Amino acid sequence: MNSRWNECEDDETSLSVDQRFEMASELAGSDFLGVLQHIVEGEIPAYKFVEQAVMDRFTVYKTGEIIKLESGGMPWKSHIYDIERKHNVTTPIKFVLYTDQAQMWRVQAVSEEDSSFTNRLGLPEEWRGVRDSDLSAIANIPGCTFCHRSGFIGGNESYEGALQMAITTIERL
């Protein structure tokens, strides 16, 4: 909110230092409240749902390496590592299944802790960058919609299809 280097502060239309400070203070306060609201109303309530999904992981797949979230858009990345430690999860979770805004199912790889770009296990190389019927044919799984070219996320029209994408990937190890 400081004046520009070439702005004349003597001009009667320019803002005073005190006015600029007030504007900066209001902006910082508003930003702080927005972050706090996100944490209190979004992140914290999501924890119990992610924790329950981790506890129910063996009902999703026998190895416990896949969790299913009932609600799309739920923040899970910030919680999963803490929950794994809290519950002594010895076989790390590899994939999270959830719906997107269009109700398509997503299969997303869990990244290595402290790394947002290295996955514990990515979707198969030959699926990457392939879409729709071509992907379904290669994967031998109906309803595939896409696989990102890095293999961190894929989509399917159904829960069963997204689950099969994750299972197929895990079983290829």
C-alpha cells in the first residue's frame, strides 16, 4: 500500500501514510480472517472424515492402500500423514478416491511426505496422457475418462472403475 516511487505525495488526491497504513491493516486483517475461516470451517472438520476413511481402508481394498472419501473437494493432503502416524499405519496409503464437482470419480496418488511432486505410487506409465475409450482399452477398465501425463491423478465415470484403476496399479507392483 506504499506509494509508488514516482508518485507525488503532495498532491491533494494522494493518500497519506496513515491512510495507506489503515488500508494495509484492513487488507491484512481480512486475509488473516479468510485463512482462519478456511482452517476452522474446512480443514479441521475434514480431519475426522479423513481419519474415518483411513480406519475403513480395509473395506475399500484388502491391503488398506486405498481410501475412499464420501465427499469431493475435502482437504485430505494436510491430514493423511499425521493420521497414518497416529494409527501406526505400516503399509502407506497409495491412493485416495473421491468425486469431483461433476460427480466423476477421481483416483489420486498420495505423494511422499514432504514432497508434493513425488508420489508413493503413480498410475501406470502407459495410461499417462491417455483419455476416454483409448484409456479404457489400454487399462481394460470400462468408464475411464483420463489419466494425467504425470500419473498423479486419473478419472472414471464410476466408483468401481476408479477403484479398479487403483487396484490394477497396486497389483502391478
